[in-house]
Amino acid sequence: MTVTYVGRVSAAAELVLSRTALRPAIGIVLGSGLGAFADQLEEKTAIPFAEIPHFPQSTVPGHSGKLAVGKVAGVPVAVMQGRVHAYEGYSSEEVVFPIRVLAAMGARQLVLTNAAGGINEGLNRGQLVLISDHINMSGRNPVAGPADDRLATPATGVAGGPGFGPRFFDMSEAYSSGLRRLAHEAAHAEGFRLDEGVYLSVLGPSFETPAEIRAFRTMGADLVGMSTVQETIAARQMGIEVLGISCVTNLAAGIQGEPLSHEEVIETGRAVEKQLAGLLRRLVERIG
């Protein structure tokens, strides 16, 4: 018997929930080199992606590939240490599968972090930036495909069924203004200021050319990366509030005058892990 996509999501959510008594209302995805926050969880249960039914496996250095459930300041959260990307060969359905699972587990707020290139010349390497909006240049949309009324019905209850939400839905506030306000308050309490910017998503895995970066700047992009946007689209379809946080791990091609590398991305991400962890802790307190 063939298991439907909804059924696979339900099976994955049920396995995770069977391993913990906690029921997280907040989901957090940690990007390249940004996984240390999960080490701070109390009452933590960490499950390798490989042990979760139907869960896609991350193949990118800097993504440890675990889903951790625990508490931060007494608030139950589910934290993904790493993600999968379309450039790894995964379909859009597979890329957003973990987000569907977090929703099926009960998450109603989602914090997405990523490593990004800085297009805006006012940004600095190692800076944390809130995503105010996005531009999808990846050529992928996780809700595209044949119409399926079973997926269009509203999701209800644990394990997500019967569906994921409407086929056509509003994206005028992809990134929650309310969550951004709380993030600004959390950053202030941590002693630093957050800028905001527009994130542009490309497919990757090659870095962008200087000409592409000039074009993206003309389009109004401040940041560029290879993740996050498909996850945001899937979350908004399900009515989940999204907050996006980019770590500027490098200045984009043609700005810094040096070759780009994934090693630089990992190195810079790890340098700001402590700052990001403090911000996330304060943020979870305020959401919770």
C-alpha cells in the first residue's frame, strides 16, 4: 500500500512525539554553522534525521542532521540542527517535509535561520539581519503541482491531517511583523541592534556571479542564499507565523574582492553562534 505525502508527514510527527512528553509550539531551523543553540535545550530529546520515517537526510557540511525537542526558559521548542536544500537533489516536497512535520507536531511559530551573502554594502560579515521579505529566484515553489483537494483542506490536530491549507494564499506578510518586533526587543536586551533586509533565494550550489549580484541589488535584495524561502511558503500555507534571521557569513561576489567558499560560511557562522543563541533564547521567552 502506497503511503500518501500527508501520511508520511503524520508518521514522522508521530515518531518524534512518541519520544518525548513535550509538545512544542515553536519550531526553529538552524542553518549552516549555526547549530549550537540546540545544546542549550533542557529536558532534551535529540533524534537523528535518519531515525525519523521518510525524513530527508542533510548532506551539507555544517548541518548535523538532528531534530531536538526540549525547553528554553521553560518553553517547549523543536529545533532542527540543519536542513536539506533543493541543490542536494531534493524535490520541493522533500525540502519542506520537515516544516510540515513541525506543523503536524503543533508548531504555530517558526524561526528560520540561515547563512547568507551580504548584497547591501552597508552589511558586515558576522552581522545578524532580520528578513523583512523575500524574492524567490530559485525556480521552485513547494505548493506547485497537480491540484489535490485532500491537501487543500485545513490541517487539524496532531499529525497534521487532513491537509496543509489552501492552494492560493496570501503572502503579503511572509515574515511576521509581530515576531520581528519581538526580535528587536530581544536583540536590545542582548545589547545589539538588528537591521532588516530582503532575502533573495537562488537554487545554488554555486555562488553567484558579480553580474548576478548587481542585478539582485537592482531588484531590491539585501541578502542572498540557497534556503529558507520554500520553507516560508509552506509554513504560510499552513497559517504558521514565520521569523527569518540571516547571518551575513560573507559579502557577495564582486563586493569583498576575494573568492567565496563554504568554509568561510561555516567559520563565520560558528563565530556568531553565541550571539544568535542569546537572541533566540530571549525571543523564545517573549513568544512563549
